[in-house]
Amino acid sequence: MKVFVIAGEPSGDKLGAALMAELKQLRPDVQFDGVGGPLMQAEGLVSRFPMDELSVMGLAEILPKYRALKARIRQMAEAVLKTEPDILITIDSPDFCLRVARLVKAASDIRTVHYVAPTVWAWRSGRAEKMARHIDHVLALFPFEPPLMEAAGMECDFVGHPVVAEPIARDDEAAAMGAGTVILVLPGSRKGEVSRLADRFGEAVLRIAAAVPHTQFVIPTTEGVHAMVQERVAHWSVPVTVLDPGSPAKAAWFRRADVALAASGTVSLELAANGTPMVIAYDMAWLSRIIISRMLRVDTVTLVNLVSETRAVPEFIGKDCKPEPIADAVLAVLADPDAQKAAMALTMDRLGRGGEPPGLRAAKAVLQRFEQATVDHHKANGQ
């Protein structure tokens, strides 16, 4: 069995590696080709070019590389058509991956699978119909996504979110972080987010510190924003512990924290996995704020709220992203953390905690759908 797989960023590399590992267990004859990062390469993929060529985000970053990316899209489509795999699996990175799938489908009947459904439940619902023209099967991270993908004309399986398979610190490891009140501050993993949120988060932290003396504030960081975060918090009048990227203490702090103030994103699921209550705040450039606010189809952007079908996590988005109400909300959650516990537990259960690992569920879904499609094809051709 030949599988051509493409991932364009570290999160996709992680999903791809887990999927590849399980495919090898279920189909020992599987052969891989395509593009991936170090984790996928560790599972046997010889990447056709470095994955980080595709790890760009935002108009300003894409424009200088636009011509090179278009060439890579053509190159990948031609490679798929030449090698004729049984399945093409594209992982996230829709601007690149779905363009490859479109070219492949236009010139062949190679089966196409896309891992991670587009957020049509939040905005731009028309993306699903466009995607259905060249994608046969979608692997979804959220349980409410399959009906939306199926309505657009694609097969879709909910395979669980990778957060449920992430290790969390033990209680004793968390306790080793010390006593007292601990608040995580997470102003984002991208420079644009940190530039917009750090000062507002800093003002909120100052108010919280005045209300709860001796609170310890901890900021985990990623490689891309570590220096920027250090520079911004240097102006805060409250002592803050900034963790180095990849710090082994990060897991323990996530488990130990009493509450977190976080930018909107998948970090809310990481916090929920650790049972850490949270307040979510986010803002964007004014033009993006206006455009996206008009396109949004949901009244909350916090994943815990969406998955649990509650509004247990307070959020302050756009024009509401102000230090005073944010600080008040953090203090309220600190006073009554149990209000979020049920929603966080329900979120983890609905995302697959306690069940088969997402990588295994994804591999089974890929193989089962492929086998059924093969049977259907033979029947249609009287074989």
C-alpha cells in the first residue's frame, strides 16, 4: 500500500507521525512518500524537501515566498501523479495542501484524505463545498464537525483531538512547584498576538496582584516569541517567571496553576486537559476585527465552550479585550474555580479522552474508508 502524505507545519508533523505509526501497525506493507518534519521522518518518511519551507503564516510572510510556494504546489501534485499512491493524505495547512489535492484530483481518481476539518462552524462556511470538489474523506478533530463535512459531500470521521494523548504532569510534580497562588499568563504564540496582548495582560496582572498579594505569575513561551515576551514583561511592575521554550517545568506549571489568563486558541484545550480554569482574551488588527466579527457564525471562540456546549469560560474578544474586566474575571474564577470543572471534564471526554489514541482512530478510519471505496469501485465496474 502506498501513501503520499504532506504536512506543512509542526502541529501537522505531530498528527502525521502518530497516523503513520498506527498505519504501520495495521498495514505492515505500507510505504510512505511526501513531505513532513522530524517526527514524520522518524516514522520512515524521506521528506522531498524541508517542511519548514511551508511553515509560513499571514499575508506579509506569504507574499515574498508566493512564487516558490506555487512551484512547490505544482511539484507535489506532479510527484503524486507520477508515483500513483493509493491515498494522498494532506494534513492541515489548507492554503498549500488543498491546492495540491485540487491539482491531483483534476488529473486522476487518486483517493484524497484531509486531516483537520476547516473551521466552517465558525466562519466562511462555503469552504466546505469548495473543498468537497477535490477531497473524498476528512479526519475531524471535533465531534460536531462530521455532519458539516458530510452535508458538503465528503466522508468524515471524528478521530479525536491530539490533546487527549498529551502527557500531563503528576500531582506530586505539580506540588513540587511550591505553595501559594499561581496564575499562568499566556499572551500568544505569535509575535502579532504578543504585541497586541502583552501590555493589556500586564495591566490585568497588576490589578490581580494588588487584589491577591504574593501571587506567582508564570509565562510559558515558544521559540518564536520568547525574546519578545521577555522584553515586554521587563516593563511590568510585578515579578514574573518567564519559562524558556521547551522548559521541562512547563507541564508541572500547567498542572499546578490555580487559573490561567490566555489568548484564544488551542491552549484552552491544553489547560482543560490539566483541569486548570481559565479566562480567555484576544484582539486583532482593527480591520481584521471588523471583517471577522461580521463573518463569525458562533457567539464564542473558546474551544472549551464550543465542545462542552456551555459558556463556562469567560472570554473578552475584540473591543471587550480590556484589562479591567479581564482582571475581574480572573479574580472571580480564582474565587470559584469549580464552575469550570464540569465543562473542562466534558470537553476532554467528548474529544476522546480514555478511548483509543487519535492516531489509531485516524489510521483505522483511513483504511476502512479506503477498503469500502475499493469495494464500491469494483461493484460499480461489475468486478
